[in-house]
Amino acid sequence: MRVMYVAPRYHTNQIPIMKGWMKAGDEVCFVSQYCGGTEDYSVLKPEILGYSAFFGALFSVYRGFKKLTGSYVENDFNFQAKFGLLPKNKFKLLLDQKKPELVILRDRSLYNIAVTSICKKRRIPCILYTQSPYMEEAVKKEDPVRRYFRKHTPAVRITPVWGPAEGRRTEENSWYVPFVTEPCCSPEEKFHFRDGQVQLLGIGKYETRKHHEMLLRLANECREEGVHVTIAGEAVTQRQKSCLEDLKGYVEKHHLEEIVTLKTNLTIEQVYEEYKKADLFLLPSTGEFASVSQLEAMSCSLPVICSDTNGTACYVEHGGNGFLFHDNDYEDFKQYTVPLIRDRDKLAAMGERSWNLVREKYLFANYRDKILTALKAAQNPVTVIFDCPVKQCDKLWVREELNRQGFRVKTVAPCLKLSQIEQRGKAGRLLFYLLTFWQCMKALFRSRKGETVVCWSQWSGLFFNRLAGAGRRNIISFNWLTPSSGKRTRFLYVSALNNPAFTAIINSGDTRERLRQAYGAGERERIVYIPDVYDDGEPFWFPIYRKENRYCFMGGRANRDWELLWKLAESCPDISFVAVAAKADWQERKELPNIDLKFDLPAKEYYRLLQESYLPVFLLKDEKVSGLINIVKSVQFGKPVLATDLPAVSMYYPKTCRASLVPAGELEYLKERLYGIYGYTKQEYEEHVRLMEEHIKNKFSPQMAGRRLAGLIQGKKDTEEKFWEAAE
């Protein structure tokens, strides 16, 4: 395979990757805009492409202006990186010479917009490499400049930064691809505590944000602990040299010459020698998007202590192979560092864990596999029509699992939640149809003939089927719940089920026969069972609430048995209930003192009430099931669920928990089971939840559903029985 990298400079963190490609027998070329101050060309010499003549003249004017205003900084490459223009003819000649099969670009810039355009014309797939987090916070309104850059640079993105645990990925077609290293010094080869001292090491440019002074302060306060601090960094620019002089001044002022060593501009080989001699690696820097130095330290069997804002802090297992401290908080930094200095056995054990993590997660083979998956995705587009804003969507597993299976997802989503619009009378229903139709029109223009379009709602699938025409798109439509009784819409259902390129997804086994009986159409292999999934990661975009109250919770819209819930509450006056319903579903019932009624709540508040409850109840009128995700979510939040005993519902219950299923309309048995669960001890309650979680997690995982969906896109029809077995 022939791979080309295009980046502002040949950074140190790219060297292990270049070495990995070459060892694997692939051809690799690195194209950079300029030379850095301390670059190492021992593995690979980059092609220095530079900038266009026009930009050269523009930059001369910019530099002259900055010098006149006294704001010019020597070797400051930010302006070039952001606004530099590609010398197109030089780049085209280089493409002709190297003939790459894949181009990987660093960051969104004007330079890379031109690279992307040229590669697109030559049908060379491109992947974007950034250091923005894989897990991102939702952004209410995207900046128009950012939107422009995102539109005109590669759609497939890789990043070595995971991001905050409370985040939720919002950018589609992203892959978390960690930095690469090679095992360098095993625990058996490690010689700890040279000269009887704990050797502390800091690596990083001599800049204020690196907080090297924290290491010096630690050395000053821990003289009696037997420590030696070594700091190695780049000092090329005037700003860096000034920072180095400040550190030297601190050393002289506090007489630290014997226990502190400051080194500058080391080669990679010299840096690794420092890693080998060290016992503990410290990285207190602020504003560090991604640091490869901590991974290099781990490859030399070193524990790592770094700030929690570091982009690659996820490489550190807190308490496993190191610790994370609050950014720029010296006391927090000290509380983890000093005990570890004193406990030398623990320090060595953490270093061994670092070594094992490198071999498990951070070798080139893992990197190459993910790059090949991302490359596959760049060549396999799939359009997905959602029914609510993606940044507030609990169906993100579809996008994420398709990415995992090697598909590039193009999302079409409204700015409002369509299901809420649909509930607002005839006008709301009409608006719902119009917006759904508009979504389908957008998907039609974004997709191409022969591509697959995944529709999250039944109606978007029906509308898109009519728009696309038979055989022009492969259509997969989720949430086929019940047949429609309306004569006006019957032809939509019949035409969809008779289309060989159309697949209807059901979440209940008995729905298939009801559909076939209602319309006399639909082959078994084109009405496919995929259950509501259990996502065992962070619960989507809403927070976790720790508070718990002793009330029963019931919520939802379609097919809920509110009459039975009202009778249950009336016969159980000593138990509190919270009901979240549509006003139309409750309008003719009298209020009860033990029922707190809430109407048309946003999803975030809905799930808060569910999380704070003691027992969710899921009562349905008949077998026309909907809202099974409520069972999954309840278990995810650590709650047992009391539910109506229907075939689709019982699939989510292991045999040991089937007593929590009650026949439809059976008030007395429902009441008995309610008091039974309220009488649980803490251990019984937790055991009930554990059994349900284990069952659902194993049978209804996003990975399982994602594999099934990927198989349908690829035209595989032979895995159906496995899913039916899982549902039993």
C-alpha cells in the first residue's frame, strides 16, 4: 500500500507511524510545509513542499507589518499553518511520482482544502487527521467558517484524543486512533532508582504552558525524599530560550543544581535514553491537545502523572499505570506524586502496567487496522435519515456502529424532534408529514444510485421509497411497529414491502406476521428483526443523577395502558407515582393525590425522572408494542422494570426475572408484584437488576445490532436465525 501524509511539519509523534508502515512493507511518503527546529530524519526524510508564490508574497507583507507593530514572533508558524496556500503544480507532480493509494491530511486548513480537491478529481481517498476530541460536547450552533472547512475537507476523520468522559461524539465519521509507539524497555530490563534516587523526568518544549516550574517546586520540597529531576525540551525560539533562562534562575535561587538537570534540543535517541534512566514521568502541561511523550514513557515502563486536561490523558489508567491531577493545581499534583515517590514497589508495579498497556493498545498493528477501516468507510457511503437532531439523539449507535463496520455515514436530521410535532393535532400531523418528506428529499439529493439509505422512522422509509423508485436506492427502514389501518396510506406500505430493494426493521417478532397478514406482501428475509439496543457506554447526552426517590415511574405515548396505571395508583395509596404522558391520553381521568402528572416533557427531564425513580412500570394495552427502549434505559440506569407480559417485552427478561411480567389488564397480580419489589432488600434489588442487565447486555448490544445492519447493507441474508436465537 502507498500512503502519503500531508502536514505543516514532520512532528516527532509521526516517526513511530512512519517506521510502522515501512516495517509492514508499505510505501510511505511525508509531505510537509516547512522544517521544524529539532526534526529527526533518521527514519524518513520528508518532502518539503512549501507554499505558493502568491502566499510567499502575502506572508512577506504580513511579516513586515508585524515587525512594524512590534508583534512579530520568530519561528511562529500559526499564520502559515492556517492560511498557507498549496503550490498546486508541485503537489500534482509529487502525486504523479508517488502514486499514493491513500492521503492523510493534518487539520482543516486552506492548504488542505486544495489538497482534498486535487485528490478528489484523481479519485484518491483522503482521511483527515486532527487532535480535536473524538468525544465532543454538543454545540448548539456551528461556526460558519468551521462548517465551510468541514464541508471541503475529507469527511472521514481520525484523532488520537478521546475527550472528556461526559462528552458524546457529535461529529460523524470519526475514529479514535491512538498514537503509536514501540516497546522500548521492559520491566525486566529496567534499572530503577539510580544512585539511590527516584529519577523524575519531564519532557516538553520550554514554554510557560508546560508548567516545568511545578517539577522544580516539587524537587525543592522533596529534597529529603531522595529525588532527582531531569527536564528535557526544545529551546529554539526566543520565547523558549527566555523560559529556559527563567527555570535556570529558579534552580540557582533555590540551590537545586545537584538534584535538577535541564537539557535542550536532544535527539530522539537521547530522549529515549532519558526515559530508560527515569523512574517516573511527569507531564503537568496545560493546553496540551495531544502528547506522544507520555506514550513514549509508557513504552519504557514508566508510570505517568499528567493533568486531566491533557488530550491524551485517556492513555493513563488512573490508579493503574499513573494518576491524573486537576489542571494547574500544584497541591493536587503533589498529593499523587509524593506518595508514589515514597512507595517504590508501587511505582515499579505501575511501570509494569504501562508496559502491558503499550503492548495491548498502542502498537502499529492496531493503528493500521483502524486506518484501513477508515479507508474502507471513505469508499462506502451510507445515508441515514434521523427523526430528531443528531446532537440530541439517542440513536447514535446506528452511526457509530456503521462507522465501526467501515461505512461513511451521511446524516440527514431535522432541527426539531418530529415525534413531538406529530402529537399536536391535525396541524402537527400535517407538519410532521411535510418535514419528513423534506428530509427524504434532502437524502435523495445527498445519496447516489446504488447506495444505501437508512431511515430511522417508518414514515421516512415509506416516503423515501416512493421518491427513490424501485431499485434506485437500497432502503432500510427502522421502527416498523404496526400495520396502518388507513386506506389512503395502504399503497405506501404495499409498494414498500413489494420493493426488492426495501428492508423493514421490526423490534418484535410477531410484527412480521401482522404486516404480512395486513398487506399480503413482504418476504421474510426483507422484514428483519433488530432489537432496541443496550448501550453500555455513557447514557447518551444526558447526565447521570445519583438521587433516588421511592416512587414508581411510567412514561411514554403510544399504546400505554394509563387506565390500568390509574387503577393501580388508586388501589395503592401508600405508593407514589410519577406519570409522564400526553395531555390527550389523560384528559378524562380524575387526579389522585399519589400521582404526579407531567405532560409533554423534553427527553432530558423525562430521563431524569426515570433515573430518580425506584421502580419503572411499563404497561401496554395489547401486542402493538412501542417504546421498548424504556426497558433498556431503565436497566441501564440500574432499575428493575415491572412490565406487561407480551412476546416482544418478555425477550428482554431472563427466565429468573419473568415474575416481573404481568398479564395485560391483571390488576391484582400487578399490585402483588408491585408490593413484592417494594419489599426487596438492597441485595435482592441489585441482584434483580444485575440479572436483567447481564441478559440485555449480552443479547441486545449495539455491536450485535450493528453487525446485523452492516450485513443487510452488504446484502447478507443469512444471519437472521442468530438474532432469533438471541431473542429467545
